[in-house]
Amino acid sequence: MMYESFKLFARVLSNRTRFDIVMLLMEREMSVLELCDALGYEQSRVSHNLRCLLNCGFVEVERRGKRRIYRLNGEIKELISKIKNHIQLYESWLRECGILREEGIAKVMVE
Amino acid sequence: MMYESFKLFARVLSNRTRFDIVMLLMEREMSVLELCDALGYEQSRVSHNLRCLLNCGFVEVERRGKRRIYRLNGEIKELISKIKNHIQLYESWLRECGILREEGIAKVMVE
DNA sequence: ACATCATATGACGCATTTATCATATATAGT
DNA sequence: ACTATATATGATAAATGCGTCATATGATGT
């Protein structure tokens, strides 16, 4: 299909909370509280999105005492670091064209 | 930012209509009617989504008689063909893990 | 057994996305 | 000017996404 797999990948990462979580987990594994503190997001917000990341195979968990340590899946990590470069080029092109502005794009789809 | 640019790219392509249109335009330029016929989608559906693709810099238009011929932007075309390979690897991994099934994924986010 | 800390889950409301129907515009041919 | 063809646009409704509040679970220490 190709569409289904791209959609999964794209939808997971085109949410600010999940994107931020994944970027942090690119560096090192973290507990929920650590993520909350680092990002300044509410705990349930982080947990809900971690569940989504887990369902989609983006992360793995390990219980450690009272905590749950989340780590990025290896394949995903590799995939993201590859795509990252392309997106950076894309970003500079977007700016040249004036499509991407400082405030970002509020609504992507509305015409 | 990086998030904003990824989000734009991801949201544009994680819609079946737009994805299908873009895939066709990877091969050759086409008019609206040609796209409608090839995809079996309603005309206004295609037009709405072409407008979105245009706003986001994915496509360019040229008037030719009564028709409007749409073509994929060069940078985008290159970007997509690069990312395509990564996504194909990702797809086979998704299948191995059992995350991606035949029916696809209905709701990505719901937990 | 109880209190506390860490995390998960359910429900709800609001915002966004998207297809569809109806209608408008614009070009070409007669 | 009129008609037909090609395309664009506006409004609306249904579905989905997402954060928040409240509450539940589960482990640790006393």
C-alpha cells in the first residue's frame, strides 16, 4: 500500500506533543515524569501520547521500580534520523518560497 | 523549528486524496479531469485538494485552453522520491511487527 | 493495611479535517 | 450572446484528533 504506512508515520509525528517526546527520546531513554518536566506538559497528556507511540511501535517500555522508562525503538530512530536531513532541506526551501513563516502554519488544510 | 515543516509535509500527504494525486503527478502532469478519471474521485474533491497542494507549494498550474494542467514541483518530487525508499523499509518492518494489517489502520490516534 | 508516588485510563468538549452538494467563474465554440 | 465544458469555491455535516479533568491502578515504604 505505501499510503497506510506513510500515514501512520506522518500522523504520529505531526502532533506537537508526540514530536517533542520523540525528539527527546532520540537522545536518551526517559521516564514519564522526566518527559513532563523537560517539556512542561501535563502528565496525562504525556501518558496518552506515549500510549499512542507504544501502539504504533515507536517506543518500548521497561518497568523500573515505580517508574516506567520509555525508549525509542531502534528502527524508528534510524528512520527518523535519515528523514531528518531531508526535512531540513525542505524547511529552507519552504522559507525561500515564503510558505513557512515565523508563526508557523495554524491550519494546514483550510483553503 | 523543524516541527512546523514536518507537520506541513506530513499533513499534506497523510490524506488519501492528496496522496493519490501526488503519486500520479510523480509520473506526469495532468489536468483536473484526467486526475478525476484516473482516481475515480469527484471533481470538487480533486479541486479542493489541488488548491491545498498549491497553497503548500506541492504543485504548479498552467492554463491550457479550458484546462488547467497541474504538475508536481521539482523540489517536492525529489524529496518524495528520497523519502519513498525509507518508507518502504518502514512498511516491511510494520508488517513484521503486526502493526500494519491488510485493512490498514482505521484510527491512528485512538487508544 | 495504609499512604504516597508514578503512571494509566475514561469521559468530555472543542477544534480540525474532509467529503459532498450546490453554485460560481472562466474559456471556447457556434 | 448563448451554450457547453472545465474548473474553482462556499457552506455544511460527519468524523476524528487532542488536551484536560477526574479517577483508577500499581508499586514502594512504613
